[in-house]
Amino acid sequence: MEVNFYNTLERKIMPFSAINGKKIGMYTCGPTVYNFAHIGNFRAYTFEDILRRTLEFFGYDVTHVMNLTDVDDKTIRDSRKAGVALNDFTRKYKDAFFEDIKTLNIEPATVYPAATDHIPEMISLIQTLMDKGFAYQAEDKCIYFSIDKFPEYGKLARIDRENQRAGVRINSDEYAKDSVADFALWKAWDENDGDVKWDSPWGPGRPGWHIECSAMSCKYLGDTFDIHTGGIDNMFPHHEDEIAQSEAAYGHKWVNYWLHCEHLMLNGEKMSKSLGNFYTLRDLLAKGWSGREIRWVLIGAHYRKKLNFTFDSLAQARDTLNRFTDLFNRLRSVSLAGDGSEIAATVAAKMSEFETAMADDLNTAAALAPLHELTRAANKLADTNVLTKAGADMILDAFRRFDTILGCLDVDAVAEVEAIPAEVVALAEERSAARKAKNFAESDRLRDEISKLGYVIKDAPGGVYELKKA
């Protein structure tokens, strides 16, 4: 099946074609480890996980590189404020990040390069840009990239070059879209950096944020690779600057496909640390929500659409996932003989619909519909005692296949089920006998007795019933 992605660089959906057959190089912008990541960050990381899982679903072999930004303006600022050495400060948040992605069932990247481990590669890349005339040392001793020397600057974010002012420089790692200017590749040491510095041909200092990703992606993926992703916030200046410095240094196209995830909203506003309106994953876990419930919410909308986060959506996720779990438990109990022909065509159709949706630019919103439709079909057949064990197994296999991408169904997780007391079972059997005798008044009385003991009974044709805790 042909896979299609919306390529931000081209502003259109395009068929995906890998550089090297079925082998793919993918780079994703990882966390800046100065604080706990919030769930807005994790929307991007779950999108990238869905992307990788989808590629693997369709038979691709993915080398996935995700950087850890452990030296930049914010990590230095906050480590000094805390009075802790940079490496010790960032280690806490690196460890927390890995714990959090495990909670969300995000598959580990192939490699997680940390910026502080790749300073020589950054210095080498900056030297190449200096040698080619794309970079210069200013009076502040910092090294800047000259955007005026790279005519294609702005092609990703669609910047209007006529409004650029030559010679304007920005030393900060992050800046607004209307602040188009030469950006720092190497920042000369000053007292605000404390003991954070490395030697270089241009004097002591440290790399700018943007050069880190170019240097590390090249080391692990080569100087041309398939896919680069990140949140929409990264498009400018970060990704724009990455393209400029990489293509200036290498002399050719750097990345073929750019995919960007939209914002997670909280009560209609963008969730961000700077606005103070955010929840970390740990905040939500402390409130009693699970990683799989949070993941279900984060993947529920198409990645290129804003997602408004609410606690109602988490409650709905819990209800939905519980219904799936009830289905899986029910399917495992089916023992009727047969070949599964009663459901085989439905399973094949729903799997095809799921695959078509995921191949269509990761349309998770459309891909979830076949899951609900298959659930309804399975329960209907089970209710009428038509579903066979072979058919139940087909449905379970389909959901396992769905979950190789979705990552939150836990098809084979068997929860510890509290044994139903003998007293309740006896009442249920009495009620079944009353129903068969058409003694509906006694049947209703026994149902109420069962309810008082904290259980519910659901009837099906043929005198079959389901008994479970309320």
C-alpha cells in the first residue's frame, strides 16, 4: 500500500519514497532537559511514535534518532539558578523523560545523542561553514551564520526575504518569526555561562541550539536522510536554521520530508511552559489517569489539527478503553466450534479501512472508526451465540495488529479479576431459572438483590447472561 505524508516543505500531501528502499532515516527533535516535559511536548512525541510504528507496520526498517538538548540558554540558566552542575542538573530530567516515554508506551529511538557528547562534530561543522564563507566571527566573538549568503533561507517557513535586514544578528536560541536575522552557531563564553564552556578555534564557548541537530543527525543518518519531524513551534527558527546551515555545508538537499505536529490546546489556549498553563505527565498520573488513557487522548486527533485537551476527554478515553478490555475478555471466553466465517469478511474489511487511513498521512481519527465498528459487530455476534472461537481469535488478532500502531489497547493484558461471591452466582442462577419460568416479578426482585450486592447482570438470548461487578 502506498503511504502518503503531508510534506511541510512542499505544502502538500505526497507519496512517500525512501532514499534507500525499505530503510529509512528519521530525525525527531527531542526534549530540552531543563524541566519535566509537559503533555503538549508529548503530543509531538506520540505523533512521532505513531509515525515510526506506521512505517514499520508497512514494512520499513527505521533508524530513529532523537536528540537530547542538554546545553542551551535554558539549561544553563536553570542549572545555575539551582546551583547544580549542568550535567547533574540535566541528568534528572533525562531520566524523567525516559520514564515518561515508557509510561506512554513510546518505542525507544535507535539512538538518543546528547548535545554535550557531540561538541567536536559541531565545531567541525561550523568550521566547514566558515571555510565556505557562510559563517563569520562578529565583534562579540560569536560565530554567526549569514542568511544573506544562503538565498533559499526561509523556504520551509515561507519567510518573505524582502523584509530581511542584512547584518542583524540574534544570539538567543529562540526568537519570533518576525526576527529574521543571522543566528549564532557558536556562542563566546561570558560570565552568564559559569563553568559551561568548551575550547574551539574561535575561543572558549558553547554551541548554539540549531547547530546541534545538524551535526548529530549527520553523524547518525548521513548528510541526506528521509524524514525530519517536530512540533509546529520548531519550524521557525529551529528547522529553518537547520536547513540553511546543513545545506550550505553539504551543498545539496538535506531532508526529503518534513512533518510537523500541531499544538495541544488547554481550554482553547496553546499549552506551554512560558504561559504557565500546562500539565506534566506526572501531574496527570497523580490525578489517577493512566499512561494508556493519556496516550489515547493524544493520538485521537489528526496530528496536523490542534487538539484541545480536557479532563472530559480523559474520562471518555477511560470508558472507551474499558469497553475494549471487556471485549477482549469476552472474546477469550468464546468456545463455540466453527471456522470463523461469520466474522472473517468484516475483520478483513475493517483492517483494510484501518490501513488505508494510516497510509493517508497518519489519519488516526479515521483509523479509530473501524475499531468501534468491529467491536459492535463482535458483541452482536456474541450476544446471539453465533461467534465461534475461530472468529473470536480473528478479532483478537486484528486488534493486536491495530495496536502495533496505536500502542494503548493492551489486548493480551489480563487484569486480576476478583472472584464473584458464591452468593451472587447463586442469585444469578435463581434469576435465570425464574426468567425461563416467565416469573418476571421474581426475576426483577433477584436482579435488585444482585444490584444491592454491587453486581450487574446483562441478559442475552437463549438464557445466557453476563455477571460482573458494577
